[in-house]
Amino acid sequence: MVTPVSRYRLRPRSVRVAVSEIPLATRRTARQPQPVPAAAAVAAEPAIPSNFLCPISLEMMRDPVTAPTGITYDRDSVEGWLERGHSTCPVTARPLRAEDLIPNHATRRMIQEWCVANRALGVERVPTPRVPLSAADAAELMAAVSAAARRGDAPACRQLAARARALGKESDRNRRCLAAAGAARALSSAFSQLVDQPALASSLTASGGALDEILAALVVFFPLGEECRSHIASPASLNAVVSILCHGETTAKASAAVVLREIASSSDPDCLDAMSETDGIHDALIKLLQRPVLPQATKNALVTAYYLVTNSGLAASRLVDLGMVELLVELLVDADKGTTEKALAVLDSLLLTEEGRGKACAHALTVPVLVKKMQHVSDMATEFAVSALWRLCKSFSGEGPCKAEALQLGAFQKLLLLLQVGCMGVTKERASELLRLLNGSRDGVECIDSVDFKGLKRPFS
């Protein structure tokens, strides 16, 4: 019987070894040539001329400037180099100041012409850069704002504030330059001087008025110093800000909300007392939460309310009477992370009052929302949700409705898991005490896995 012999075994040994040592990818390529990629048919991007590259970033310059040393850089790169504490030319190591940089218009035009010539190859044209603001120009603009405010010239203040705002938003360099020239101080002082003139007050808070524009410009130059806050925290200024928050356009309301948040978050007792005593500020915050204009404005209103509540019991009582507890519970149902954290912080502070706890316990969504927000939002949200639920359950003796509802919604299991996973400080203490409070009411309570918020009564819907 003849044993069949495969072709492989008939090959010479040297051929067999050579074939086995060829990588699989190479052999596969040899049998099945890969198609040429479509990108290979397209012409490669042209090489950028070396004299168009910034020595710092090694990228094509968009706003070339020349130093006294004769080296040309991109403005953003060399100014960033100087702002990081360097005081010498990166190439020559000779002394260099930002004031010594001169725009290189010839190189910029050459770069633009090269971009246009290679546009068919996908090269985009470098736009002509705006002339940056100088320190002298910034100082002159701020002096003009102060002079117009002293004259009581509201139209001029409005125009100058709009220019300062536009320049500050144009680039970080301009904003820093204006801030160094005292933009925040000049604008806040102008705001204070204008509102002290009763003859102008009626037109300033109208749509597109001078105060609206000054507030919008002031936001660009935050944070505010103590002197600036004192200007805005005067009784007349606060009344004007609250009026804008109530009756201004969308952008004006957003600016007013930011300014109030900035003053409140300074935690200055005098400023907070002045805000609490301002007529209509609590109503304005409630109105802004009921009829949101922008998500960030809602968050700013919550931050302001938090500092007012923690500073004064009278502010807390006033907000509770206006329906802040019910409004916060409604807001928490489908709020994002940032809004949830801030709303829970305000709600927890309002539950320090007996009226606040009564309003919260009477609302059908309070306990379900708090139990839901104990997990899967953030550590901060967990802290405030546990604290708020602890205040509710602790305030009512015996087997109160809040305890029974919390148990039914699975609060006991969530608290156990929270302690197992790990929490620190006050949150751990209150979660442990809350477990003890709920443990006495566990008999006969059936736990449900989830809550249908749509089926519950929502007074503000």
C-alpha cells in the first residue's frame, strides 16, 4: 500500500522553513494585494514654510509679532511665555517685555497669501487679527466711564460699558488689560452713581438701559473686590438690581442674577444683611425659579437664596411663606446635577425652620425626591438629601408619615448601602441616626422598588 504524500512534504526543507518564517500578514498581503486607500490618491498637504512657524509652538503663526531681538513669534505663544513668569526672549535669552512686541504685517500678509494659494489643498486662510488693547487705551476707556458717570450721562455710560464688554469678551488679553486698568471698580462705581440720581432712575432700568449694560459688562470682570461689592450692595444699587431681575430682558435678568450671586457668595455679613433688607428680592428669586430664563440664571438664583437663608432666619421664613419649599421639590424631580446640588442645599437649610418642615412633609413629592437623590447624583447631593430626610424624620415623633413613606420607598436599604460603601463626617452620623429612626417603624412596611413621579400630585405643574 502506497502512503499518500502531501505537497507540503514534497517541498525541500529549505523552502518549508522559509515559508513558515514569513509573517502571516506578509503572506496574506502577497496573496491578496490590498486596495490602494482613497486618501493616497489625494495630494498630500503642502509643507508649511519654516519662516511661517512660531519658534515656541512650532505651528503656523496667526498673529505674528516681532521682538526687539529680531525673532518673530505668534502673539498668543510669546505672551503666554511672558505671563508664565519668563522675562527673556525664548531664542536669544535677551530681556523681553510684552510692550516691546511689534505686529509683523509683512509676515502676516505672506502667510495669508500662501494660505489662499493652497486653498484647493484644504488650507484655510488665516484671518486678519484684531489690534489688541493697550494699557493706555484701557486706562483711557475706564477714565471715560468714570467721567460720564460723574456727569450723570446715562447714554454715554451705556455706550462705554458696551465697548468695555465687547473688548473684554474679544480676548483674554483684553480682559486682563481692562481688569488691570480698574474696569470692575469703574463700572461698579458708575452703577452706584447713576442710581443715586432719581431723575435718571426711570430710564435706567428700562429695556436696554444704561444699568443693564453696566451689569452685563461688570460680569466680564469678576471676581469683584470689596470696594466694588460695597458699590453694588448699597440700598439704591440693590433696588436697581432687583428691579432689573424682575423687569429686564433675558440677558439683563441673567446679568442681575450673576451679580447677586457674586455679592452673596462673598459671605460678607454687611452685604448679606443689606440684600435681606432689600424690598422684593425674595419675590424676585421666587419668580426667576418659577419662570426660568436660562439654566445658569436658575443656578445663580439658588446660590443667592442659599446664602440669604443661611445668614438670616427672617430670609428663610420669608422664602418659606412665598412657597420656596414646594418650588424646590418640584424643581428637583428632573433637575440636572448642578441644579440638584444647589436646590438640595437650599431645601436642607429651609428645613431648619418649623414652617419649612411642615410644608415639606405636606408635599407628596418631598420624601420620594429625597430618597431618589440619595444616590447616583454626587457626594454633595447625597449629603444634603440625607440631611434633609434626617431633619424631616427627626422632627416628627412616633411613626410619622415621613418615616413610613421613606421605608416604603427603600430608604433603609439605601442608607445601609451608603454606610457600606463609605461616607464621612456629618453625612455618616446622620445616616446612622436616620437608620435608627427608621428601624423602629420597619414592621409591616412593604418596600417598593421605584417611584412613578407622574402619578403623584404636583401642585406647580
